[in-house]
Amino acid sequence: MGLTAGIVGLPNVGKSTIFNALCSGSGRAEAANYPFCTIDPNHGVVPVPDERLARITAVIPTDKIVPAYLELFDIAGLVRGASKGEGLGNQFLGHIKSVDAVVHVVRCFEDGDVVHVDGGIDPLRDISTVDTELMLKDFETADKGLTRVSKAAKTGDKEMKGRLAVYEKIHDALGKGVPARKALDAEELAVVADMHLLTSKPVLYVTNVGEGDLQEDNKYVKAVADHAAGEGASYVKICGKAESEIAELPPEERADFLDSLGLKEPGLNVLARGIYKLLGLETFFTAGKEENRAWTIHAGATAPQAAGVIHTDFEKGFIRADVYSLADLETYKSEAAIRAAGKIRSEGREYVVKDGDIMFFKFNV
């Protein structure tokens, strides 16, 4: 589906370390102990961990297993004044316009060997710095947009007259320090979509901690958790340093290392799923000898829309979808047995796909 997330934060909070561990080979950014080591956004394709694929494959052997993927951009560190061009800020802020969601990495670890651009650890101050720069840039954009729409509305343009109130609303909200995602509802955000407002994007906070804080939340993580709850956002906790070590280990050694940290799975698995959830995504599967595959859809997608994710012809010529559950596959052990038990459903155009459905589409073009 081409869904993307941009990793943002101040310099030296662990963005590039986390990006490298997430992508582990699909796209590597330079991680260094100084600001602006990442001058261009680094691009990576990240698999979304889903144990259901392995469970499907245990019953339906296949030649190829294809997970769902997300695209990530590691965007160079923002600093105070970025909205005015400080630290190449305008260039960096421009990169955020292209993503669907923002992953905001916040430093929640102390390390005298890793400098902090503002001199000390204060996650709420860091969040405020980034949020302020994004809103200042959005205010500049909204100011220009309001001027443009106002002029058009005065000429009698009916469409612009209808949009003017929403442009005035967002201009006023940003001037008061309220991000677009809080100020406008979904319908209003669609009206101003052409401005590509940075603060309109959903945010997932990532608290980057030291290994000693993986089990118990330190005061910094608790502060971010409270902040996230206050704005209806989510957060995840990971140790970027540990994740980079896990990513470099051979698969057979990872379980022991995770156990030594008291973890059941890499924190990056949690992060990837968190991004997936943030974007309002779900998964359906197709299964067969040639390929078992996870497909990404927006929650609420209908069967024809899901078919269109595979190929536009599937949606255009949609006839029906045969659907069954993973639970039934594991109970009856084959598609033939599921069909014989009457557990395969034939669904039409109005069917809303459920997360985890296994589907086979019938179409005619």
C-alpha cells in the first residue's frame, strides 16, 4: 500500500540507531555522536512481525513467505529554530511532509559519552521543541494558505468560500499552539489536505532507554507515558543499543540474548506493530503452494477493496471471496477439510474484511 512513517526527534536521541536495527540491511543510516550526521532521509523497508504467517505455513507448506511491510524514513535531527532554517531545518521538515505518520523518538537514557544538543535529559522539553518547530512551520504554511483561499473566496469562488472557515480555524489553532490533528476532525483535515500539514499526522512516541530500564520504567519514560496519554497518543519503550546488538546476532543466538534482557521478543517487533496500528491498518492473508502472504488494508476495508490491494483488476472484476479463519485451518488441517466442514464462507461486495482472514478471490475482467 506504500504506507510510510518518518522517524523524528532531536539529534543524538537514538533515531538512526533504531532505524538501522529496524531495517537491518534494507537501509542503513550513519549513527554518530554529533548532530546532523544524517543529512538526507534514509529509506528502509521494514517487515511487520506476525506469528500468524508461521502458523499458516505449518499447515499449508509454501515456496515463499511474504510478510507485510512498512516504509520508514530516518529524518535528520531537528533543533530549536528548524522552522526558520536552523540546522538545515527547512530541508528536514520538508521530508516529513511525505510520510503518513510520525514516529517521535525521545531520549530517556543517561550517558555522559553521548552529548545532548540541549545539555541535559528532559524528554518533555525535547518533545516540546520538536512539536513547536512543526507547528511553527505549519503556521507559516497555513498563513499562506489562508491568504490564497481568502483571495479566491472574494472573487466569488464557491468552493473557496466553503473552505475558508476551515482554513481560518486551523490558522487560529496553530497560532495558539494546537496541532492540526487536535484542532480538526477527519472531514476538516481532508479540506486542508493540500497543505500537507506536519502536525496533522498521527504520532507514536518511542522512549529510548538504557538496558537497565527495560524492566521498570524510569522517571523519563513515565513522563512521556503521561504526556502521550494526555493527548490520546501511544508510546512504546525500547533500548536502541540492545536492539542494534540483537539485529547483528545470528538468529539462533537471539533467544538467549533476549532472555538475558528479560524480553520475550525484540522491542522492534513491538515498534513495527505499533506503527502498523497507528496507521489504522489490518492484515489479511492469502495462502497456497506458491506463496503465503500477508496483505495490508485499512481497518473497515471491504472484500473488493482488499482484492484491489493484490491487483486493481481483482477489484474491478470482483465476484466473491472465499474466506476462512486461522483457527479453522489449525482445527481441520487443510482447506479441503475446512470446505467439507462447511467452514469456508462465500462473501460478497459488502463484506468487511476482518483482521486475520484467509481469503481467496474470484474475479472476472
